Amino acid sequence: MKEIYFDNSATTPLCKGAREAAVRVMDIYGNPSSLHSAGLAAEKELNAARNAVLSALGSDKTKGRLVFCGCGSEANNLAILGAARAKSFRGTPTVITTDSEHPTIENQLKVLEGEGWRAVRIPTRGGSLDMAALEAALDGSTAIVSLMHVNNETGAIYDVATAFKMARKKAPQAFLHCDAIQAFLKIPMNVHRLGCDAVSVSAHKVGGMKGVGALWFTAEVEKQRRLSPVIYGGGQEMGLRSGTENTVGIASFGGAVAENSARLADNARKCRALTERIIERLGDCAEISFNLPEARAPHILSITNSRVRSETLVHFLSARGIFVSAGSACSSHAKHSSPSLIAFGLNADAAEKTIRVSLSAEYGEEDCDYLCTCLAEGVTTLAGTR
């Protein structure tokens, strides 16, 4: 049975460039911090990967810095907790984010709230940032603003550039962070045009190996020491992420970025065509609807049905070789409805009957047609299944 992997927002298969880089670097065993030739060979690989990621972000080592981490979640932690603990704040500092953030951001807010911070969550109903609410929330107490660029469940593209411009004007002292893990190499993005201080990305979302993420930040952030480490040790990665670097994984990240940055426009065009085909093919099915933000990433499609719980439908499709998800892979075992879908405007019942299809340009129209056939069959035959 052919397997069709439509869960690329959870993770992606290793691309050719990532695989080749990983295999090549497996024999480079030196510690990148060592001064001998074996260590220098490993350091060379780190530098090459760092430059590749910087370039794909629209930056370079003269304008920005890049710290490699163990994953995207760690990069987000370094940004939020690192900024929160880098300095002392007077009064009650405020952190602003959205009501549809990934758990790696939302759970940090809960930590900060426990430490006396005030957290404000900006509405994103329909997949759009409520700019009026953001403007009202920004004031002299605002210490951190963290906004995701692309929502991992609905594919909504948030206008973060406008939001960060507003934040810079109304709260010039605030640390501005963007979780771009679902946006990187999926939509055109230049970190300097976003107007923020730091941006998180992840390797395994773009064809690289799991276990590697990165935090980009401006040279000014480094100069003003606006980040504090959350992992302490030997001071690797500019003193912000201690621990011997994962040379193989980082090289794989660089290989994936080199391959997929060149294909971004073509991949986006193909994925957009596939999502539109699914919408057209299932448009006449009364039991199925689509959660379509006005601005949405080309690779993510949120689909709600009126009859079958998402977990049941995921298993039904899996048995037919089609892999989709019931929401964010990082919160798929949660016992509550998806906060992102509720924030989008779905009620709890609809949220529990919603699946996410996240596409790859590696598949074609016949694969999407097969998904549509099986999805319609599942909704019909599993009606009433609890």
C-alpha cells in the first residue's frame, strides 16, 4: 500500500541535501570547541551551516547572530525566558502574545505569570491579528512581545511586520520575538523586514534532522546583552547555549536549507495548487467545511466535518496509507479542544472534528484525489462513531 504523508507541519522527511550532509559529516568526529584540526573541521561545518541559515533568513553575520539549539521549542525558550531573565524590570512587566500560540510559547507565559508577570493574549479570530487590541495592550510596562508568523493548525499568516512596527513605536523598550517555525522556507520571509529582535526556526520542519533548532537575533541584542542563557555550561554558541553542538544535525540543517531555499517559490506554488484542488474536490460535500484564513500559508489546510471525531478519522485514513493529524503534534494528546481552533472561531464540538492536512510538493494531484475520496468515505461510514 502506498503511503501518502500529509503531516508535514508535524515533521518532514529528510530531504536529499540534508541526508547527504549528515552522512558526510558523520566521520567528522571532533568537538567544535577543540583547537586541534579535528575540532576545527567540525567548527568549519558549523560555520557553513550557520551561514546557510542566516542567508535563508535574509541576514548575514554582520547584521545578525544565529545560535543553534536542540529544537525549535528550545529556541523559543531562549527567546522568551532568555529575554525575561536578562534584566530586572520595575513594577509588573507585561508579555504580549496571541491567543493561538504553540504550546512552547503559551506554557512559558504560564511560567512567567507564576513569577508575577502579566500576560496579554491578542485575539486572532478568523486567522487575523486584532491590531486594535494589540495597540490597546501596548504600554510602558510591555517587556516582551512574541507573535507567531504562521499558525501551525490553521495556516493563518499573521501580519507580524505591522504588529512589530506598532510595538516598536508604542513600547520601544520591549523585546520583540517571532516564532517563524511554520513560516521558514514555506513563505517568503526576511527577518530584517519583520522588524523584530529575534526569530525562531527549526530543522525538522524544513527537511532537516530532528534535534536542531536555531534562534536568530540582531547584533544590537548581542551588544546590549538582552538575552540570558537558559542552559548553562561551557559557554558554547556565543555563551547562550552551552553543550557540545550536534555537528551532524546542524550540518543536516544547513543541507536542508540550501536545498529548499532554492525551491521555496516552486514548492509554495505546487502546495497552493494542491490545497485548492482539495477544496474544489470536497466543496460539494455538505458534511465538510474548511477553515480558511484570509491570508494563509500554501501548505496547511484545516478541515472540519460535522459527524466524526478527528482522532477516529485520523486512524481511518492511516489504515488507508494517508497520514494527517488532529492538530498540533505537540499537543495531540491533550484532553481539551485545540486553543488555536477555538481562537479561530470554532466551537468545542467543531474543533474536535477538525483535521489538519499539511502538504509537500513531493506529492501530486492523484494523491490529493485519493485523500478526498477516503476522507469523504470516512465521514460517511463513520458517522456517529465516538
